[in-house]
Amino acid sequence: MKPVIFGIAGPSLTPDERAFFADVEPAGYILFRRNIVDRAQVRALTDSLRTLSGRADLPILIDQEGGRVARMGPPEWPAFPAGPAFAALYQRAPMSAIQAMRANGQALGLMLAEVGITVDCAPIVDVAQPDTTEAIACRAYGSDPMQVAALGRAMLEGLAAGGVVGVVKHMPGHGRAVVDSHHLLPTVTASAEELAVDLEPFRTLAHATMGMTSHIVFEAWDRERPATLSPTVIADVIRGAIGFDGLLMTDDIDMKALSGTAGEKAAGAIAAGCDLVLDCWARMDEMMDIAARLGPIAASARARLDRAMASVGAPQGDVDEQIARRDAFLALA
């Protein structure tokens, strides 16, 4: 097995993809809108991926936060609110906001589990700042670390009740970035003391079984390399100060914050201490480059992956009931 999660080009596997994936054995897959048509099609796709891998616990990921970050949506599936809706309610009624977020996460989990998706790249627990890039601000759970952690925990619990694993992101914090790492490399000049605020929600949720890095240079810790490629940030901050011992995957290595070839970036991330590389765009030449540069998954990474997927329980509850419960709470705001 290679320590990489690959994207897929369309709504079903092509013959070339099938042959390549069978040979490479990636750790998992991630789905995007280009892979989504309707319930029957998505279920057929996820079933085909599990049959190809021979692994019932194959992680199949999606970014389904709510708001603008949603790969599945109307009319086939309901729209879900983004983080700021829950943050607004928290300001008036914290316990109601937590209950709303838990119901929201459970509804999301049930919706994903129905079509064979087992990992949701949520919650986002970056602490927002006044000048946070809009790419994060429109999704964030607020600017108070305790609030962010409480809502993040509720999302993780809800997803688990729905039969899905959550991914805590973006370690060690994306809230101080003032540019979008999809397009540019953010640099954060805050001191280590100031950054303690950013770490708080991640420390509270350090028990999570999956986490994702950020493509950001933190000058207080490593002036030369973004977190994804920094052995210092991964060992001393994410594994050390935060205390996270779950499966650590990169954010998409195709994002323009990182430079170099796909294979160079992937190898650099694994060398820095990431467990898995996330490569989303299903470009065969880039996937071949990555596969050629990566060795087998490390024993420690495989153990973390197995532990995370073993945490997936049977889905519990009804989607419509959980949405109605969420909306009753959100109406209080």
C-alpha cells in the first residue's frame, strides 16, 4: 500500500485508473463534484473502489462541510449550513449551538454513509482572526478557541454517530493566513506565544483519529518550510505541543502554496512526518510521479489508519430527523 489518497477523474473508474490503482494500492480515495451524479451512481462507485482494493475498511473521503464547501448538494441531497451559522447561535446559546452542530454532523454522516463514503474532511477548527482570508472565514466556527473546540467536538461526535470519521483541519491552524493557500503561500509572523491561541482547539481535539496539515509558513517555528513539509512543525508542534497521535494527512498537495513537482511535494511531505499525501485532481501523469517517489506506507502510519477506520460504527438515526433538530436550534439565532 502506498501512503497516498488519490482523486478519480469522473463518475466511474476508467480502465487506466482501474489498472493503475490495482497496481499501486493507494491508501484511499477522495471524491469531488465531478464524481457525483446521484445516490445509485455514488454507491456503485464506492462499491467498485472497495472491490478493487479488497478492503472493506477502505477510506473514501469527501469535503462536505456545508456552505460553499460541499461536493454533494441539491436537488439530490439537502444543502447544509456553514460554520458561521453555528458560531452565531453559540454567541446567544452555547449549549443549543453544540446540540445543533451535533445533529448537523450526524445528518451529514448518515447522508455520506448511505453512499459508502466513510471519511468527511471536517471539522475545520481554525481560530478566525479579523483579517483571516475569506477562504477560511466563510467556514470558521468563530474566533474564541473554546467555542471553536466545542463546535468541532460536536461535529466529530455527530459524524461518528452517523457512521463516518471526521478529519480535524488545518493543523496547526489556518486562521492567521491572510491569503488563500489554494493560490499563494501564506506566511504567519506571529510569535509562538501568540500562536498558542491557534493551537488550543487542536489540543482539545487531539484525541481525533484523523487530522490534516496546512500549507503555511510559521516563522516562529520554521522560516523556510510550510507546515506540511516541515519536520519541525510536525514533530514539535503537531505531534508535540498539540499532542496529536492520529493519522496525519496533507492538505491537497496540488494547491499553489507548495512548489515543485507532484512527486517532489509528496515525498517531501512523507519525509517531514506526514502519514498520507492527499492528491485530489486525478491527473494520471502526476499520480504516476507520486507513486514512483513514494515507498510503502510506514508501519506507524498503517497502524494509525487502521485505528481510525476501526472507529467507524454503524450509522444511527434518520437524516430528516437530525436536520429538523438542527434547524429548530438554529432558529433560536
